[in-house]
Amino acid sequence: MKSRNNTYGFDIPVAARLATIVLIVVGAALAFAYTAGWLTPSRLTPTKLVDSLAPPDGAVRGFRRNHAKGICFAGTFEANGAGAAISRAPMFEAGSYRVTGRFNLAGPVPTMADGSARVRGLSLRIQGADGQEWRTAMINAPFFPVATPHDFYAFQLASANKDDPNAMKQFAASHPSLRAFGAWAGSEPYTESYAEDRFNSLHSFVLTNAQGQSQAVRWSFIPTAAPLAVPKEELNTRDPDFLSKEIAGRVAAAPQKWTLVLTVAAPGDPTADPTQAWPEERRKIEAGMLVVQRIEAEADGPCRDINFDPTVLPSGMRTSDDPFPAARSAAYAVSFDRRTSEAQQHPRTRAQGKP
Ligand code: HEM
């Protein structure tokens, strides 16, 4: 069948098809530009968040953009069944579940001295028998220094601002939670081992049980090893890798254990703000034991290709109104994509300033 020509001599169905193609291409370009933040320069993007974490001489290629130094391990989560009362997550049913995890230090430089890290982390991937996973990346602090991802970004910019010596002071003055965090950092004793540290989710998550009842909770992994306080000055004199060497020795001698404690929110407890710790007397449920059985290679072991994204949750667990997990998820994806597409930069090469 012959198609009509318009005044430009185009065949109308061809013109319509061309217009559709142009619309699709322009639409895709606009969507890309929006996602990249080009149309809304003031919008916080995952890329900006990750870029803000870089040290002054640039990110270390091939490594996590935060919590870059760590040591991988394998173990199990031994659920006692008590968690099933508030969540139908498969790993809360009594049983033993596979764990891949990572002890780590906050900071973007994988060669940092262990004694210099105030914030230590524990990342876990707990695998249910049905293939569902619970991923969590926690720290030893009892609350976070800032209340929102925007404040986290502003905090990174203020701490990196060498042109304005008052930038950090001004930020702290308008963010009292930062002072509270500073007070914790200045008074909490350092331990000599990851095995003696308590790790906290800080964010609230919503658990739903088999009856469909939902509760907001936060969780912590509490060490069974008694903490031994060590003065900071003494830690500074230790081997730069003393924490990873110590935990490797301890785990080789005996499995190391932490109790999983779920803390249940009372009505009115803040769930959206990780700077606000809940009162100590909240109901607690001991749901099982993390058992670290074997230290694994960090550089090319099983943790290398895991993104400990805190929004990877099994059924019976979901994120709450806390805005951090979604922001972290997006930022971790950027970091993961970068580090897994780069060859690892040898830390010594970087320290000497060679390409
Ligand atoms: C908006 C705020 C945050 C940003 C932008 C951020 C960013 C990052 C990035 C980019 C990584 C590396 C991810 C990878 O390459 O796989 C990371 C790792 C980590 N972060 Fe965060 N983070 C934030 C908040 C938090 C909070 C609130 C906690 C603790 C409650 C936390 C604990 C950790 C831990 C433990 C790791 C190590 C994960 C691993 O072993 O792979 N982060 N973070």
C-alpha cells in the first residue's frame, strides 16, 4: 500500500517512526542526565556521596571507597528460634546458616594503621536455606554522628574544606549529634581485638512475623569475649596490622562468637534517625550466635565480590523510614562498580606517588 507524503516529502509512517525514535533517544538522554544529577546540580547523588569520601590524594583504586581496610571470614549463624516470634526471616528459624563476613575499619585508605581507627565495622551476609540473604554492615559506635544522608555529605565536605578553617566548627555548631558522637569517641575505651567489640545496626528495620505483625527493631552483635581496654597511645605503638593479625590468631585457636540481640522499639521511639539511641531498657530478644570459624583472604577471597548492601533483606525484614539504607545502597553500588572494574592499586606504589 502507498503511504501519503507530507510537505517535507516524508512518508508519514516513516516520519512518525523517526519521531518516535528521536523521542526515545531524547527521553533516554534526559533520564540519564537526571540520574547523573546534571539537570539538578543541587541534588545529592550516589556518585557525589562516594566522591566525597575520597582522601585528599584521591581514591585508592580497586578498594572499597570506605571501610577499605578489612579482613574477610567465614562462619555460621546459629539461630536459637527466638527471632521467629517477631520475624519470618528464614535465618531466624532454629538452625545453622552460612555466613561470609568482614571485619573492617572506617576510612578510605586500605593501608591505614589499625590503631588509628576509632570506628570499626562488621559486615555480614547470612544465607538462608532457601537462597534468601540478610546483609548488614554495622559499626561499633552506639549511634551515628549525623541524622540524614544529606548531613553526611555536608559533613564530608566540611571536614575536607581546607580553605575555610571554620567550616567544620560551623557544621558541628549546627549539628549537636556530632558533639555527642565526639563525646563517645573521646571516652569509649578501645579494645585490642575485633572479637571484643560490639557492632550495631544503628538503623531501624521493620520485622514481620508469620502472623503478619510488624515491629521496628535495631540489632547488635555483642561479643562473648570480655573487652580488654587498651589506651589509645599504646595502640598507636602497635603493628599497623595488629587487629587483623590478632583476629587471625584468635580464630585459628578457637571459633569467636557474638550474640545477636534484637532491640524492639517502644511506641514513639525514633526510627528514622540513627543519631538517637533508644533507651537501654527496651525489650531485647537474643536470637542466636554468630560464630566466626575461619579467616579468609581479603584481597581475592570471598568478600571481594560482595556488596554488603544493607537493603538486601530476606522476607520478614524490611527497611524503615530511616533514609540511610537506601542512600547507602545506592552509594555502595557506585563503590562496588568502581572497585570491581579497577585493577587494585598497590598501596606502596600510591604512597610513593607513582602512577
Ligand atoms: C550516607 C552514609 C554512608 C555512605 C555514603 C557510606 C558509604 C560507604 C561505601 C561507599 C562503602 C564501600 C562499599 C563497597 O565498596 O562495597 C561503605 C562500606 C561500609 N560502611 Fe558505609 N556509608 C554510609 C553510612 C554507613 C553507616 C550508617 C554505617 C553503619 C551503621 C556504615 C558501615 C559501613 C561498613 C561496615 C562498611 C564495610 C562494608 C564491607 O565490608 O564491604 N556505613 N560505606
